[in-house]
Amino acid sequence: MTGWRRSSSPRPSRTSWVRAVCMSTAVAAAGTSLVTGCGVFPGGTGGSREPVTVMTFAPIDTRTTNMPGMPAMAKAYARWAKANGGLDGHELRVITCNEENTPSGAATCARRAVKEGAVAVVGSYSQHGDAFMAPLEAAGIPFIGGYGISEEEFSSYLSYPVNGGQAALLAGNGQQLADVCGKVSLVRPNSLAGDELPGLLNAGLAQGNGRESTDILAAEDATDFTAQAKQARKKADGLTGSGTASGSESESDDRPGCVTAALGDRTETFVDSFRRLPEDNRKIRISSVVGSVGQPLIDRTGGRNGPLEGAYITGWYPDAADPRWGEMQKVIRAHAFGDNLIDSADAGVQTTWIGYTVLKTAIKSLNTDEITPSKIARALDDGVRVPTGGLTPTLRWDYDDMLGAPGFPRIVNRGVTFQVVRDGRLVAQKPGFVDVSKTLSKSASEG
């Protein structure tokens, strides 16, 4: 959609125009009992309400991680909103932007959001928080429900994260693996965002009987990970040693080794390289986080007969088969028009849905004809509670709800889910959410 931007010069408001048309029609229709086509935007509460423009940006068609499902989901949500009377009577206009996985691309998208008069940026992905948050902060535009990949999403006073980001996933993955894996190898991007991952994973491992992981770096845009796969399997060999030592070391050696791959889109390339390694007798299990591994990847790599069978996966939300995703799936079926960019099992699509749920709740709480960035930010700062139907704990960004840990002060959702690949399907390993607050705080204090 094209964006709507307020003009700096005086002009009649949409409300005034509608009223004028209605009055003229009423005069022409004098003597009749009904005047149609006037009054409100469908679903409004009386009187026309100003449209609301927002932006969703994400990298598309780049050599590294791509998230085309996020802007596609935003467009589907806008069509759903139009069919249901808007958001509290406000027409929702969504601008999308290709962030290009570059600082300049992220900054360009943010500046466009300002230029187009966006009242918020919702459900977006970028690891270049320093590039996009500065323009948004200068314009007072809130950033709602980012993917959780950049530091600024958890520190900016105008950011309202809906999950604990990569930090919570890696901390949770460590907790998930702590008591089931012997040695752990972490294969992760050689990037600023990737540099934070080893400490988080190790903090989680330390919550149980786990030992520190081996850190294995990989280029973000690599097309082959054979060298990293060999190194990861060797370092994660859970059978190293005689197996006759006493105490915890013997228990550790008896457990399988685990390889955690957190490479975003490139995790598929890593899994392909891993499964091509010569067979041996070592017991090695692959592990990862949602966003790097999902049901489509499991299917493409052989399902129950593939290398991901038995893999431990940490997520932010319930697994994709959970009935709590029913409403989102209905919207996709009715308003995505077969758009194959939208996969309901994709964590980016899910995060975008929750981000727009926050926007809808904030706008409804305001109950006003004109929505501005400052009004939305103030509503969220004042403690608006956002139920998500059990997809997350109820979200609220009041001061007392925030984690407050160095590096992650604005995290309000500290829950993760433990999942496992069983018979080729990604299912819950244990019910409910696991709180990673202590692990995040420990990692922050040690970092």
C-alpha cells in the first residue's frame, strides 16, 4: 500500500469532507427515511476517524537472513482490518520496506516511516538497531514487536518488544540442553549480533549440569559449512574419554553431544553440510532455536528420517500446531490470497501477528479520532495490558514489568518454550513457558 502523510498546509479534514457530503445528500434526499453511505468508517463508533499509517520492514532477497513473511503478514492483517471495520474505526494503512540487511537499508526504511507519517513501526526485522532507532526516536515513533535481533530493541525507550529476542532463545536453549547433553558446540554468525550468543548459551547451560560450549564462527553469507560441521561434531563428541571416570564427568560422557546451530536462514545450509559428513558411531544431536529451524526445514531435510529428528528446539511461542494460533491462521486463509511468503509456522510471521495485536489494543484503549505516535507510546507506557490469547504471557510495558537487566532492560516477556522434533513434527517437549529471567540477568552481569 502507499503511505498516507499529513500535509503541513491547512486543508479540510476527512471528517469535515464526509460531513459536508452527508449534509448535501441529506438535503437532496429530504422526505426519505434513510440516508446511506455516510457517518463512519465501517466499524467506527460514530463520526469518521482518521486513517492510521504504520510501517513493517524486513530484509528481502538478500544473501543472508530474509524475512519476507513479515511484511506479507502485515499486508494480510491490513486487509483483515479493512474487512472488519478498521482498528477501532480507523482505516489501517501499511507501508512495507525492504531493509536489505544493511545499516543504510534500515536507516532508509526508518526515514521513510517518518516521511510517510507512520504512527508506529510494527512487527519488523533488522539487526541494525543503531541505524533505524535513531530516526524513529527523533520523530517519536514507537517500535512495536520487533523480531528481537538487535540490542536497541531492548534498550530504547520507544521500543516495545513482544518476546525476549535472540537473548531469551539462546539462554533458554542452554537451559534446555543443560541436563541432556554432554558437550555442546555452538555454530553462530561471525557478527556483532552473533558475538552475544555464546555467553547467553553458556549462562543457560550453567543452570544445570552443562559445561561451557565450544564457540564456532561462520560467515553470515556462507554457502557451505562442511568445515564448521566437522569441527562442531568433533567438539561435541559426548563419548570422548574412557567413560570410566567417576562422578559427574562420567555422567556427562554418557550423555550425547549436541550441536546448536543459530544461523538464521543459513541453518538449512549447515544442516545439509552436517548430514553429508561420513557416518560414525558418535551420538550427536542437533539443536537450534525457532527462527533458525522450523517445521518447513524439518520437512525439507527428511522429516522423521532426517538429521533433525530428535532435535531440541527453543522457541518464543507455542508450536505451530497449537490451537492458540487459530485466529491468525484464519486471517491468513481469508486475507493472504494464497501468498506463499506467509508460513504460519514462521517465527517472523508469528511475531508480526503479535505486534499488530499490540497496536490494535493500544489504539482501542485510546478511543480517539486522531492517533499519533506520542499517543500510542503514552498508552503503552501507562500500562496498557495486551492479552495475546495465550501465545505469550499478557504483555505490559510498565516499569515494574521490565526485566531491567543490563543490555536487556525492556524485556517484559521472559518466557520461552521447549520443543522437540518427534516423528518429523515439531512438538512441545514440555507444556507452558519456561522463565529465563535468572539466566538473562546472570549473562548480563557477567558480560
